[in-house]
Amino acid sequence: MNNILDKNADVKTVIVTSLVFLLPFLALISKIGVGLCSFGFLLAAIACGKHGLSLFRRHLSDIRGVLIACGLYFLFTAAVVAAHDDVMLRNLEKPARMLLSVTALICVLACRPRRKAFWLGLVAGVVAGAGVAVYQRWFVGVDRPGGMMNAITFGDILLCMGLMSLAGVLDFRGRERLIPALGTVAGLVGTVATGTRGGWIAIVFSALLFLKYGHYLRGKFARSAAGLVAVLMIGAYLLPQTGVQQRLEQGVDDVRTYFQGAGAYTNVGVRLELWKGALQLSARHPWTPVSQEQVRSELQQLVAAGELQPFVLEAEHFHNDMLQVLVYGGIPGAVLWFGTLLLPFLFFLRVLNRHESAGVGLIAPALAGMLLVLSYFSFGLTEVIFWSVRSAMFYALMLFVLMGFCLNAKENDGR
């Protein structure tokens, strides 16, 4: 394997290379890993000084849409926090830190770390995370293992990293391609161990993505790695010990029970009732942001009127990212939040569509970026994946790191 660091690499390059390795590696096995990496990127961006800002301005036309999306969502959230006394300042932390994650992009542009460090960190992180989930599930007996975070969020991020590892197959040669393939296998095994069902939607969307862009997986090994995903998923469903078949059948039964009116207090039934309540609340004030106190009061009114089940008052959120933002921020907030997913997705989409003959240095991070965004969108259909600061920061930091790799590769190709 080639050295991750060039012999003549300076201190800043060594630091940034270490950060792009540690970000995915520590995400699942450490409570403070993502935060430390975020702080490290901030300090490194400051150290890059004028050189980093010069490169940042050079690529401004490429990244303007993503920056505007993150900036507008931050400003909107700040306005809502300022307008409502009971809205916690904590709500501003996530969009603020997501916007500051652009420092990771500046660092990657200025120091040009090796992509292989990122892929190795990604694989090491997903393997370590899967190891934690497997140990807790089948050796300790934890029904829904989640390491140091919520089991659903843990399983979702684990799956996201596994899917992204599949894109890394393009950036390796020979037997080294077994490394990212191992990451994909670990991600699938780990998410099965957590018992997470909603994340499987990401597998469906990712499969559709590879149907469209599967021609980038040149070579028998890359195509075999993609086929391995389908084999593992079918095997996990057929093997009783995994519990996958039971969980899926239980989900279908929960939906049937809910619409038959026989009972709503099930995993899926709770979500359906919360979504029903979210739509009713958003219809009352579709264009106006509201406070947490007002949402709580209106939910209590709906429960008292018999339109919603009392257990909705116990939920922390509405188990859907779009509905969560729609209730509290109205249509303007939902549109601005969706822009933080749509604009990055379009960035990577343009990379793939405009550079059909580009090298793997451009294609691999672009595919990984699309899988990142698509995974988070998929997770948000049944969960508020952006609820925790760590999950939101992981998305933003990974996003800007991959954008930086794409822009560096674009320069290398002379495009």
C-alpha cells in the first residue's frame, strides 16, 4: 500500500490528513470525536490563512449554492430563536456548527490530504462500529445496541458509512479493494445487529442510484462488491437469527393494526400518529414559525379533543425531519432545511454528469457524497436524524470534506 503521507508533507498536511482519517473513525466509537475533529478543522483553517481563503474564493462559483443553503438556514433559525423567548439557543447550535464545518473544505483545499486516509478512516470506523453492535447484540444480549448513542441513529450512520465505503472501491487497486469492500459488509452487518428498519430505505434508494450510475463501477471486482450488498440483504432476511424478517413483518402488522383502529401504541403506530399530528399542526400555521410552547399547547388541545392519542405528548420529536421543521418553521423553514440536502446533492450530481471521463479521484468522492446525502434524506423519512448535534455535524463535515476532494481532483484533471 502506498504511503498515506508524502515524504515531503508539511505539518499542516499531516494534521489535516489525520483529521480526515479520524472524523469517520471516531464518529461511532467516541462521544467527542466528531466535535474534536470539528475544532481541529477550525484551527487548521485558521492556520492555512490567506492561502486557504484564496483557494476557497477560487472555487466559490462551484460551492456557492451549498454555502447559501447552509447560510440561509442558519439565519432563519437565528431569527426564530430571537423571535421566541422559549425557543432554546441550543436549536441554533446545529445550523451554526454545520455552517462552520466549511472550514473542513478550506483545509482540504489548502493542504490536499490523501483520499486514501479518508477511505481507511471510513472503513476502520464502520468496522469498529459494527464490532460494537455485534458484540452488544449477540454476546451481551442487548436487544437494540447503539454503542454510545441512540440505537436508531447509530444504526443509520453505520449503514451510511458502509454504503459510502462501496464508492471507495473505485479508489483502490488490486487486493487493496478488499478494504472498502470490508467496510460495506461491516456496515450492513452492523445495521442488522442494531435492528434498525428505517435505514433500509437508504439501501433501496442507493440501489436506484447505482442503477443510474453503476457504469462508474468499472471492473468485475467493483460490480461484484455492489452485487454483494444484495446477497447480504437477502441472506439477512432469510436467516432467522438476524431478526430482520421478524422486524419487517412486525412493521407491516403495525401499519395494518393502526389503520384498522385496533391500537396505535406500536413502534410504527406511534410514528403514524405523530405524523398525523404534525400535519394537523402545520395546517394551522403553514407559513409562520412557532415556539415549542405553542406546539405543546396545540398538541394538548388535539389530545383533549380526542383527535390524537395521549402518547404523542411523550415524544421528543415527530420522527420525520421534514415534518419536524414544517411544524416549527412552517413552509419557509422546511424549504430552507431541504436546501441543505438538495444543493449538496446537486453539487455531486453535476460532478458526475459533467465529468463522465474523469478519473476515480473525482468519481469516487462524488459518488460517496451522493450516498451521504441520499442516506440522510432516507433516514429522515422515519426519524429526525438531524436531532443530535453529533449527527448533524457528522453530515456537514463529511459533506465538505468530500466536496474538497472533488474540487482538488477537478484541478488535477485540468478541468
